[in-house]
Amino acid sequence: MARSLVDTNILVYAQDRKEAIKRPRAVELINRLSAGGEFVLSAQCLNEFSSVVLRRGMPIADLRAAVSTWSGLAEVLPLT
């Protein structure tokens, strides 16, 4: 089975309601990869996502929920 390491930008677009075109595409990609067991994230990607969305004003509870959801859907690669 092929696996796909998802970039930070995909996660950011999936949460950004101002991105009328990119958001639905990012969500669809995440859904498709997770359904096929191909969704892979790095711990670094989740850290970068957290940094970006916190600077943009995302509430910490929403951030925790997003990271928890994605961690349950994806294989998360450690930093090492």
C-alpha cells in the first residue's frame, strides 16, 4: 500500500474557512487518504500546524481537537 506524507499547508487549508477553494480540496484529500489507510503525518508537521494556527488566532481547544482527530486518522511519524 502506498502512503502519503501530508504537508503542513494541507492541514492549515483544511481549517481555514477563508480558503473557499483550497479548504474543500484539503478536506477531501485528508478524507480520501485516511479512508485508504494512506494518511501519514510527521510530528514536525503537527508542530508547524499548531504554530501557524495559534498565530492566526485559533482557540487552543479547537487546535487540540484538530490534532487529536488527525492523530487518530493518520500514522504519525516521530521526530527521530
